[in-house]
Amino acid sequence: MPALTQKIRNIVSRTPMKRGRRIRKIPLEGIKRGETILRTKGITKKFPGVVANNHIDFEIKAGEIHAVLGENGAGKTTLMNILFGILRPDKGEIYVRGRRVEFKSPLDAIDLGIGMVHQHRKLIPAHTALENIVLGHPKTEKILDMRRAGGEVKELCRKYGFKIDLNTRVWQLPAGEQQLVEILKALYRGAKLLILDEPTSVLTPLETERFLKSLRTMAKGELAIIPFITHKLPEVLSVSDRVTILRRGKVVKHLETRKATMKALAKHMVGREVLFRLKKPKVKKGKEVLRVENLSALSDKGILALKGVSFSIREGEIFGIAGISGNGQHELAEALAGLRKTEGGKVVFQGRDITRASTLERLKKGIGYIPPERVGVGTVGEFSLVDNIAMNLYFDKEFSKRGLLDYKRIRKHTEKAISEFDVMAPNIDTKAVHLSGGNLQKLILARAIPRTPRLLIANLPTHGLDVGATEFVRNRLMACKKEGMGILLISEDLDEVLQMSDKIAPIYEGKFVDIVPAEKASKETMGAMMAGAPLERRTKRRGKQLLGGHK
Amino acid sequence: MWPFIARCLEVATILLFAGIGELLDQRSGVLNVGIEGLMLFGAASGFITAFHTGSLLIGFIIGTAVGGIFGFLHGLFSITLKVNQIVSAMGIWIFAIGFTTFWADRYSGSTVPLSPRMGNHLSPLFFLAIALVFIVWFILSKTHLGLKIRSVGEDPSVAEATGINVVRTRYPCVVVGGLLGGLAGAFMSLTYLRLWGHLPTDGMGWIALALVLFSMWKPWILLAGALIFGVVWQFGISPELFVPGLGLPLGVCRMFPFIATIVVLIVISTPKFRRKWGLAKPAALGLPYIKE
Amino acid sequence: MRPKLGLRGLKLEKVLVLTGRDAVKISVASIITAFILFSIFLLLEGANPIEAYGHIFSYAFDPRLGLPTTIHRSTILLFATLAFILPLKAGLWNIGMEGQLYLGTVGAFAVAYAFGNLPSGILIPLMLITAGLFGAIYGAFAGFLKGKLGVNEIVITLMLNLIGYWLLYTLVVGGPWMGIAESQSRPLPASAWAPMIWKVPFTVFLAPAIAVMLYFLFKRSTIGFQVKALGSSQPAAEHAGINPLKISLFVMVVGGALMGLSAYHTWAGDPAFHLIPRPEGYRGIGELTYWGIMVGLICILNPLAAIPAAIFVGSLKEGGTVLVRRLGLTYGLDYVFMGILFLTFVALQFFYRYRIMRVKKKG
């Protein structure tokens, strides 16, 4: 009977433990600068087939910024999750202010004064910033006293120099301010140690600067900050006191930042010269495949996101759009694919005006679209590989006769496409839901490319893929270029855009800042334009106004 | 004239009870399209109880409680077993159709004692309904509990990360939705109709659902909608009280509330309203919460 | 997700994708469970379950007793199930079978009354086409609103049901189609009656034929493929050039048309009717269509499985009436069974997501 009651209780409330108003077990209050806040010894975590963390010793002191560097797969995420209580280590200990602790869940970590700011916002967009900050806080009264809470949070803002309107809804805030809200959320809960997951990855250079300034201010006191990063080494290193480098689960180097050089750090991160030098084939450019004139479109929220862009792409040419997500490139891709209504402008494909054409018409005419979301949008999980491939064949007279699908033909086509694109699956009847991310992307390519489109729109094609799959996709796109396809490449990875494109257009707030041939583009100039670089810098370099974009 | 207005307010009361319960429920992210089923159970159990005991109060209590049981059942299916919420609610509704027919139709034509009325015409429960609107509004917008409920309805995983127990927040909302649905049904059979006929709810539960959607989950708009539809419904039943000499056949008049509901739904789906509506919608509505 | 159930090392594991075989197992399990629960219910009501089932099925399938009605009702149910399955494959919940049936009735009877003197060979096809058309338009209305504006089709179709009910009411009760009795309609002219093949109306063969056609529609046709795609993922379907509005309209039009056809079958196919009965009467048939939802779900939206399932449920409904007469039980027990079946099915839907596995003991 008691077992049954417990079973019912377990079924009704599925949390691992009760949450109530907890008192801090080890007060991090009163900690002084220089004191060790957190120390780990021998943290080890294994997953099937890989040792993600291998005897990691780490330490961070109050008032310090200690950055952790590592490539994708080096074990950063695992370590981060262990420090925040999301994962439990197989071996090793964690000491907070000298006392051994074990985290059963993130709430334990939060109670001890550890806060985490995730790469992908863990905020509720519909609520205001203040509501997000006070949500779930033990101190929040039953009947909300927003004025009191607002006062306290404003005090925090003042202390650290944050400028943010607490009463705006989070979805209206730009990425940089959303991040501040998350930081405030952690600080409001009394965090003395902040773990930051790729904090600058979605920020514009201007926002990054502001953010770094805030970091410096925060660390002036007793706050300790651990940024975990892969990219943007120079920026974060400019504020950190110490650096720890992870590679393949182990700590390979641990030094004070002022003693480090960029080159040495990169070498330690990577271990060898990983030269991802793409061979950019010399391809003769053919005639114009796509011409876009003054195209505008609204975002999902009804605001004008694309504000009149114009450009053209020729056969055999890769046109790269570089920009931080949210500047209109997604709306551009969808408008070109026929998935989004335009608010003005013209799209001409192979000489014909297709501005009003439906997605189906565009598919038939030879436009291929690779969407950023692989699961659920790019592929249908419940469908087999055959049916997924058929999504681009069902309207083709060759595969659909008199209203019936010619499955024999479709299956043959699928077999060929799957092997050509190296999609790993037991057989073509496997459902797509069983495929890994890389294989899904290959499936999407296998669906679109064999149809030999004249224009291929690749929207974030290597997003979230591991090194092997990324390489495959990029090589594939290069092969398409050689075959004379015009390719529109949209990517958040500036290196990728620079390496692959013939022409590059940085996009900022819905407009092309400029269109630059690849030979004349550098990371600094593109990066600056992506962030809406101040006029003088551009004027100095170019000597004329470049807003609005043109051929 | 006054009796007509009183009847309108009674219909509004029914719509309010059912609607505000569902509004709270949906704000926490659980979709219950089977309000009609809850109302049927409330109406049947309340009626049978009152018939046999002669006490309206007990009838109301039982009717409400039975509604709560089925609200809990829907919660069990939706929250714990993570079954498709529409299937679950449909199941309860169709079960209600069958079971209440089997159970209560033998009482067809019987009546229950007259319920107490204020000033000879209006049931005091009307004021309870208005009070409930205020209470729910207050809870949702001014209390920490309300913030938690809303968060659970928007993004349960984020809410969970801040220490809120999603399951323990959703169950009470679903049960309250059930209780109020049962109350709405009991009120219908005990006060508004006072006699039993086959499937007395006649679509009102569905109108309540449409009202919740129309209200964009704001209690005061729901109140306005319920009052308006109270009039529209009653107009369909006795148009001659409102517009004497209209001369339309009964069947046509009875259609009005349903046509009005369709119109209302179309209006809020036009692009002009759709954006506002989309922003107001609890983002996690209807989606089962699966803890990773 | 691994909560321990506290039962000798069992744990729950998430199901990635449901195989057809597993889905069938779940449906069968729910039927068996429902039978068990219903048997308990019968026992509580003082009846012997085995005896009761014996009575039910012997009556329902006895050609001299219940068989004609069983076949008649099962056919209506089959139409309703198909009319529910098709839209749901595209992701649309068509709850409007009742209203589409009523509108089909209006269409068929309007033609019959107006052109009653035409020979059967012309009248009946005309009735069928008009009935189908009326039902199709009713369905199209909801499909258009959903496809174009995204209006919730559940509420819309339900409202349409109620409007359809009152429409018939207006026409029949004291209205232009009123017959001798004030609350039912004039009878259909004899030329409108459905001709019998082997003592059943020809429409009885129409329904299974359509079920088979639907099966092949989903398996091999281009438009069936698009329906399935839309039902699996609307964004993915749109990216593949599928037009949600077109497909939504298609499924709702066909679904509505099916119910329209069933209207002809319902009234012109059963000699007991041959007219529109009192509101309680036609409402009863309308309610039958709601079981189509349950049958459709239990059949996992497979049109072929719907055929035996509809016969089974129809026989239960018809045979259930005998329990009242022969065993003195309360009226409406068939409803109770349906309800139990639906609830067990919903509960067992849990297994669409999770599997119970034995925990492997670590050595």
C-alpha cells in the first residue's frame, strides 16, 4: 500500500525533489576578492563512446574572470552542465568555498549562488524583463510588488551599468539586452558565480563591446565569471584574468591571460594546424540566374524586416550573405523561396518575373531551398527516406503520372540519391526521425540537388553540424557551383562566407551594407559592416555612402 | 422585459463559469475542448441529485464535483500520460453524450424545485460569476501564482528551470476548469432550464470555448463576450420578447448564437486581429510537457 | 525520462516513432479492456455478461431481426468514419459529420420533392449528386476558413452541426416539408427509394468501395501524399510547395460529400424511414456520426480497418437495444460501452509515447 501511494505521488508530481523556500547551505555572502569560490578536482564524465571530461581540475576566485576555451566537442558543454548541476560527474569532486558539494539539479547550484546564462535564451518572450527576473524567486511575494522588485533590480542595473527598460516584453528586446535580463535574473537570485555559455555569439560587435565593459564592471567586486567560448577569442580574452583550454576532454593549458598569445591559444585549442582551406574552383560565370530589385518583406511580428535589397547572382557564382541572425536574411531567403509574401520589389529568375509565383511554381522552375531547421521543416520525421525525397518529386511529371505516384521510379531515384549523398541509414524505408543531424542535412541536399536547380538557396546549411558533416556540405556546395548552379549562401559563420563566396553582402537591419567581391573583403571590414559600422569608418574606407545596397 | 434580461444574464452566467474555468486552464497551457462534456456531466449529476434529494445546494455541489472529477481525468490524460489533448477532451465529451443520455434521460420532463432568485428574477450565482472573473484576473495579473501559471503556459521548460513544478501548477488549473465547467452545467439544468431533456447543453459549451479564444485570454473581454452572447442566445430562444412580431420560424432564431459564434471566430482570425491574438496565445497551449 | 514505477525494476522509455504493429496492438488492447470493463458494468447492473453478449450479437446479426438495421447503421457509421479519417490525415479535425449529414438530407429531399415524378434512374443519381454537393459545400466552408484564416475547425464544424440541426427543424417541424404528423416530413416519392440488392440498399456497397478507394488514395496517389505530408508537418509541406488551402479544401469537400451521400443512404435506404423523422429521430442518427470519431481513431485512421470496425460498433449499437427488451436493462447501454471504449483508448494512447521496459541489472 505505501508503495502504491508513493507510486501515485510520483506519477502526480514528477520532480526529483520537493522545492520550497530553501536556505542557502553555504552562504557565498561575505566572500572576498581573491577567495576561491569554486574548485573542481578530477571531474570525469563518460558518454557512450566518448570521454567528454577527463580528470578536469579547475578553479575560479572571486572577482576573477576565468575563460574556458575549446572547440566544439572539447568538453566545454559537459563541464558547464556539471558545474551548473544539469549533469552529474562520474568521478571527481566539486568544492564550493572549501566545502564539498553535490548538485542534484540546477536548483541546488542556484541556491549556492551559481548562475548560468545560456546561449539560447531561457527566458519567456511574452513576459516583461522584470517578470522574467522575479519569476520563481523564493523572495517574490504572493501578491506581486513589482515596484519593490523593480527598485531592487534597478539598483543592480545601476551598480553594473546596465541600461535596460525593465517593463518591455522580452521578445521586443535585442539579443544583447535579453542577455542582460538573464544576467540580472541570476544576480537577483544572489549569484556570485556566473557561468556564461558563448555569451558573445549572437551579439553585434557594438553589443559585444558593451557586454565586455559590463563584465569588467561586474568583476570589480566579488563576482566571478566563467565565460565558455569557442569564437571571438580576442574580445573575451581582453577581459579575462585567466584562461583554461580544453581539448578532447582534458585540460591542456592553464595560464594567465597576459602571458598568452592568440597564436599559442589557437594552437592549444586545436592541437594541430587544422587548415580548412577550401579549394575554391575557378568557375566561369554564366548568365544571370537571379535578379532581385528592391525587395522588402515583413517579419513574423509584422515589422518590416527586409528593407529593399537588390542584387544578382550568375550561374556558377556563390553569393554570400553575412549577418547576425535577425537582420532580415531569413526573410529574404523565404521570400525568394516563395514562402513569404513580399511588400514590394521584384524577383526575376532566369529572365522571368516570379515575384508572385508560389513555392510550387518556383520548385518546378528550378529553385531549390535548404531551410535552416532540419527537423520538422526540412524533413518529416514520420516519413521514410523515400517519402522525404518524394516531397520534391511528387509534382514532377516523371514521377507522378495521372494522379498516381510512380513509387518504383521514386525508389530508384532515392537509392541513387542516398548513396551519392552518403546518407547513413539502414535502408530507404527508414523513417527520418532515426537520422542524425548530419545525415538529415545530407538527406535535404539529396532531395534538392539531384533536381539540378539553377538557383540553390542555402540558409544556414552547416548550422549545428559536426566537422565531418560541415565539410561534406561545403564540398557539395562547391560541386554545385562547378556545375553552374547559382548559390545564395546565408550563414552566421563569417569565415565560411568569406571562404566560399564570390561576392559577399553584409546585411544589417534589413539592408545590404554593401556588396563586395571576395578578393576585396576581409574579416575586419565584413565584421564591421555586419554590425552597422559607424559611418566614418566606412566612409574612410570607401569614400561614399553605402546604405540601401545596390549592385 | 426584465425576465428576458434575467434569462440573458443566466446564460451569461453559464458561459462565464465555463469560460473562466477554461481560460485559467488554457493559461496554464492545457487545452480542454471538452467543456461541453464537463457541462453535461455537471448538468446530469446535479439534476439527478437535486431531483432525489430535493436540495438544490447539494445538486450544485455534486454537479461541480463531478465536473472536477472529469477535469482531473482530462488532466491525468493530458499532463501525466501526455496523450493528445484534443483526443482526450473529445473522449470525455463523447463519453458524456452517451453516459448522461443513459443515466439521466429517464428523468426527461421532470423538474426540480425553483432556485432562489434575487428580486424575483435573477439568480445570485450571477454575481458569483462576476466575482470569479475578478478573482481570476487578479490572480493572473497581480500574483506570483498567476505569473507562475502564465509562465507554465508559455514555456514550461523555462519555468521548470526557475524552480516551478509544472505538473503541480497545471493540475489545479485543469481541475478548477473542470469544477467550473461542472458548475456551469449544474447551473444550466438547475436554474436556467429546471427540467431535463436530452443533451440540454445544446452547444453552449462550444460557445464558451469560442469565447475563450475570442477573449484573447483576458478575463474582462471574456466577461463582455459572455454578456453579449447571453443576449444572443436568449434572443434565439424567445425572440418575440426582444423584437415582437419578428415572425421568424423558431429554428432560424435558434441558429443565431451559432452563426454569431462563427462570425466572431472569423473576425478574430482576420490578419488585423490575428497578430494580436497570436501574441496573446499561451505559447505552450495544447503541447504536452516532456521533461528531458 | 526515467521515473521508477517502483515495480521490480521497470522503467519508461520514450518511443521514437510508433510502428504500425504497435499501434494495432494498442487499439486491440483497448477494445479488450473495454470489454472487460463493460462486463463488470453489466455484472453491476445484474446481468450475465456472456449471456448479454450472446443476445447482442445474435440479435444484431439475425437476418429476421436486427441484421438489416445493423447493416444500415453500420454503413452510416462507415461513411462518418471515412469522413473523419480523411481530413484528420491532413491534420484537420472534422467534427462536422452530423451537420454535413443534415445538409445532405436537405439537398436530397429538395431534389426528391421537386422532381418526384422523374424516373428512378434519373432521380436517384440526381439526389446523390445534390446531397453530396450540399455536404461538400458545408465541409468546404469549414475547410476554407481553416486553410485561409486558420480558424479552429473544431468549433466551426460544431457550430455548423447545430445550425444544420435547426435548419432541418425549420423545414420539417411545422415547416414547408411537414408531413401528416406535424413534426416529421412528407414521405419520399417511391421513385426516390434506394433500390435493393440482396435485400440491402445499394448504398451499402458504396461505402466499403469508397473505403478501399481512400486506402489507395493514401497509398499511391499524389494528392494522398500531399494530404499525409500536410498532416505530418505543415511547414515541411509548405516548403515542398504543397498548398495548405488547397489540401484543406480537398479533404473537407470530400469528407462533406461523403456525409452528403450517407444522407441519401440514411433516409432513402431504410424502409423504416423513407422520410425525415421527428427531431429526436434524426438527431439520433446525427449522434451516431460522432462514434465515427472514435472508430476512426481506434482504426488508426486506416480506411480498410474502418470497415470491420464500423460493422462491429453498428452491431453493438443495434444489439444493445435487445438488452433493454430481453434483459430488462436500462436503455442506452450501448452508449456506455462506447464511452468506456473511448476512455480506455485515450488512456492507452499513453503508449504512443512511452514503452515499459525492464531495467537491465548492471552486473
